[in-house]
Amino acid sequence: MELMDFCRYPIIQAPMAGGATTAQLVAAVSNGGGIGALAAPLLSPQALAEQVDKVRALTTHAFIVNLFVQPAPQPAAGEVDRARELLRPVWEPLGWNELPLPTKWCEDFPAQFEALIAAKPAIASFTFGILSAEQVERLHRAGIYVVGTATNVAEAKAWEAAGADAVCAQGIEAGGHRGTFIGAQEDGLGTFTLVPQMADAVRIPVIAAGGIMDGRGIAAALALGAQAVQMGTAFLATDESGIHPLYKERLLEAAHAPARAATRLTRAFSGRYARGLVNRFMDAMQDVERQLPAYPVQNALTGAIRSQAAKLNETELMSLWAGQGVAMVRAMPAARLLETLVAEWRQALI
């Protein structure tokens, strides 16, 4: 199978962990001729299987299931205690006497991987790390097309060597977490600089991701050598997106107020660099964020804060992931957005 055999249009909805990629969103994109993507990194193996079933109940078309490649962490008690103290400026105003400890640091990746193979989606994508050649071969034997995430050419070559069918070129503009596994997470090229370099360096298809918000961006990415684009921020404000209503409001405010559109990379929320709208949480932790534990420990530690923020409708303490193109976000049903993007793309080719 070739990448474009899975869709009518070269548009992939990015997998966005944390509840954004509902079954309804994934299915709407796939039914509309693109490729929807279910973010499963935070799902238990059972929940992964259940969500795949929900998507399949809504579409017969191909879709992606995405996982983080990560080992189980073993943080020292002192590291956790220090992180809880560093986070005091954001949890103490909530009226807490201490920051509660999570019951686990993350889901078990090997168990998730087995659930993924059992679920047999048409496509699986991976970020944060790289699979072994043996793992890629297991996915191929199950009939699953494999996409790896790369933020530089070295990573793209590594995925190609491991046997991946395609690679997603994640530019520095992209919202959410950096997929870096070779080099510094906060470093990186812009999408339209990275894509042609990657397309020249590997033989497998390249998918462009980061800062692409309309049909002009799609046309530009394809002209530079990408076979498809992956768009996340563009789909966050759609009707089917599962993010908090006030998060959606913040995204739409950014479309009308330049000051509200400011984004930056931070590791304060999760311990891995990710791009989001600047808020009080990011500002409060900026001077100490390099001292915080790596993902997933920090992500688990801040989970209670972010959950409480959602209950209190307090966006200043939420992780508001968004890319640099957030000012171009549009609120509409996902199917209509896809139709709009296709029309804009065709117009850009004239």
C-alpha cells in the first residue's frame, strides 16, 4: 500500500493526546476523504481497543492510531519530591496542602503495542522514540502501515532504516509535544525548511507537519516534496474536538487578538518540550522548567493540577497546546473544514 491509497486528499488530522481526538473527529476526517488519527498514548490497552471500536462504528475508512514510544520510568524519591516543591507556585494557590502523587507514571507501552497489533488499524504512527526493526516487522505482518515522527533528517533516516513506510516531518512551529529522539528537543527547523531536506534524504514518503493551517500551506508543503500534510491545531476548534470549551475559546481569541496568539515551547507541563499558548502556568515555571523531571514523570505530577484547572474553568493552569499558526484557526464541523481546505488547496494550484 502507498500512503495515498488510504485517502482521497493528502490531509491527515494529527493525533493529539488528552482527549482532543474523539471518535467523532477521527471518523469525520476519514469519511471526508482525509485520514483521521486517534491519539492513544494516554489510553490503557483496554481503552485503546474500545476507542478503535468506536471509530470503526462511525467509519469504514482508514485511520491512524498513535502511540508514544517510551520506557517505564523509575524516578528517585528525591527527584519527585523536588519536582513537587518546584511546582508549589501553581498548586498552592489551589488551596492544596500538598501536590497529590499519581497512581502511575504512564501506561505500559509494551502492553499498548500488543493491543495495537490486536486492533489492526490500517495505519499506526509513533513519536517520542523509535521502534526496533523487529517491532516494525510485527506491525507489517499484521497488515499495519507504519509512520514514524522525525524532527530532523537523522531521525528520518533512522525510521527508514527501521523499516517504516513513511515519516512525519515535524517542524518547530508545530503545536504539542516535540517528537525528538536524536538531539535537543528545543532545537529544530521550520517545516518548510525541514521537508525538502527530509524528502531528499529518504526514499519513503514524507508527511509535513507544523504551521499548516489552510490550503496554501498544503500546496506549499506538497511542492517542497511532501506527499501529505498533518494538521493538528487546525482541527482543535472543530465541533468534534474533545478539548475543554474554554480552551476552544482561547484558540478562537488568538485568531482575533495577536497578543493571545503567542506560543512558546515549554517543558513545564510534561517534562518534554511542547508548544502551547502562553499562560500563567508557563510563566510561573519558566525559570525552573529545566530542573523538572522528564516525561512522563512531570506529566503525571501535573495531571492533578490540570484536571482541577479544567473543573474550575481556569485556562491559566491548563496545557493549551497550539502551533504557531493558531491565529488562523477556524470553528466549524470537521467535515466542512476538510472541504474548505481541499477547495483552498485547489485554488492555490491555479
